[in-house]
Amino acid sequence: MTDAIQQQLISARKHQILDAAAHVFASKGFHAATIKDVAREAGIADGTIYNYFANKTALLFAIFERMRDSIQPAAAFADLRPDDVRGVVRAFVSFPLMALRGDNFELFRVVMSELMVNDDLRKQYAQQVLQPTLAVAETLFQQWAAQGLIKTAHLQLTVRALSSMVMGLILQHIMGDDLLQGQWEALPDVLTDLIMQGIGKD
């Protein structure tokens, strides 16, 4: 029983620190922010943060992971048949698009700018987010191709092109595209229609 309570306390403290870091990074920018700033925002001593996170990069990646996990992908796929190509594609593109609504866009802007210059963060992102996501999509596409449900040419490149479309839309939103900002909720259907026209059997 003590272990369960201890884990709850640890989880609560981590969330307290991440909430503070998210606010500080979004308002000051990653490079200008310091661990002292985060500690002050969280109302704790500087050293306490290092009991939970090794450095600022670890904090930033943990924020991204929490943001990514804010919508559980399992729920999106729970009622779908594996051969429902359209439904699975829509769920797949909806997950990142809908996870990054609202205040998460500002945080994602901070994450993306740091990914461009921080080798450690970029490697973590590639290993823990990008590569597993691509692997799942490749497996699905290979299964669909084997069943004759989609075109079979250049499956791995197709998966990467589709992933880039989603990332590009997110980046375009961050850069201030008013149309995207106003119609973000419509994007999963629009993007799914476009993808299905490209990969669907003639």
C-alpha cells in the first residue's frame, strides 16, 4: 500500500514540474528558460527537479510525451476492423492532429524549434516517437497490400509522405495559417479523403 501511495506522490510531483515547465517554456522559450525558472513556477527548490528529470532536454521531451499521450490512440482504433482502411487511416491521422489542439500548439512550436538544433532530443524523438509510428503504419500498409486493399508500389515511401503531410499541416498551423486555425477539426476527413484517393485501388 505504501508503494502505491509513493508512486502517486511521485506522479503528482512530476506533473507539477511538467506543468510549470510547459508554462515557462511556452512563455520564455526553451533556451531562455532555466531550471530555476521552472522551480520557481512550480514552487519547489531547484534541486528537486533533478530528482525527477536529468536536465531541460529531459523536461522538454517529457512534456512532448505527455502532450502526445493526451489522446489515447487505443480508443481511436478500438471499434475498427483491421481491413477498414479508411477508418484506420482516419484514426491514424486524427491522433496527432487532435492531440495538438489549443495550447499544445505553442508547446509543440517550442519542441519543434529545439528538435532542429538539439541532437539528443532529435534522437529521442526519432527512436521513441517517429520510428515506432512509421513501423506501425508500414505493417498496416503491408497487410492491406497483401489483401489487395491498396496499391502496392513504394509502401515505405508512401508512409513517410503521409507522415510528412501531417507534420507539414501542424507546422503550417504553428506559422499562423488562419484558415487552418479556423478549420482544424475538419482536417482528419479532408486528409483521409486525399490519402484514400492516392492509395486506393483503381
